[in-house]
Amino acid sequence: MAENIWDKFDKAIDTEGLAKDVKEAAENGGEYVEVPHGDYEVSVQKLELTTSKKGDPMVTIWFKVLTGEYKGSLIFMNQVVTKGFQIHIVNELLGSMDTGIDIEFVTYRQYGNLLMDVAEAIDGNLEFALSYKEGKKGFSTYEITEVFEVGE
């Protein structure tokens, strides 16, 4: 008998851990809290080149708030990168993270690898002061205002 899609999901995903997360969410209210614009101390939980719902290349960054009222909440940055100015927005943010990696777009394959290198350099080593504001036309802006080295 062929393996069905649900069996594949059960094998690929930590269902025991997921069930625990569901229980914790239920005990803690379980509602998604939108983090308002402001200044936050954050870590980077995810940084990758992925695809948008429309299928366009998109950079996704998940910032986890480390202190204050919204501690533990996530701030999501999703930037489609099909135009020069869009890539420039991401490059400016990545450059401000002070990882020592040269930030340059050449091809999407190269850029995806670059993002993995940046994520690896940040992981467990750097935290940031993030200025999360509302910009033109209601779009959110993201600016790293300070870099903190972790564990020193």
C-alpha cells in the first residue's frame, strides 16, 4: 500500500513537539499578538530566501522580541526581491547586522546562499536593536540601530 501524504507529514514533522506547542498555546491564550511598531531588542529566528504566495522570490526574516511587554512575540519581514530597490532594502538591513559578510546580489542561487551564511553568522552570536516603523503607503520599515554580541 502506498504511503499517503498524512503519513509523510507525520514522519517529516515532530508531531509530538507540535502537539505540545498546541497545548501550550491553549494554556497561554493561544491568540496571535500583533507587535505594534516601535523599538525592540530582537534575535533573528529565521532568515531565508523563499517564495511569495504569487511565486516570486522573497526574503523572509523572523525577529523574536527579547524583552518587554512583547517578549517572545515575532515581528515578520517579508520582502519580495524582484526589483533593484527591493533587493537594496534587504541589502541595507543585512549590512547593518555587522556580520562581516559582503552583502551583494549576483544571482538568486548566490543570494540564497548568502542569506544562509548571514543566518549562520548571526545564530547565537548577535542580537539587535530593531526600529520597526510604519513607512510610506503603510508598509513597515525595519532598521537595525545597534548590534549586540551574545555570550561575552
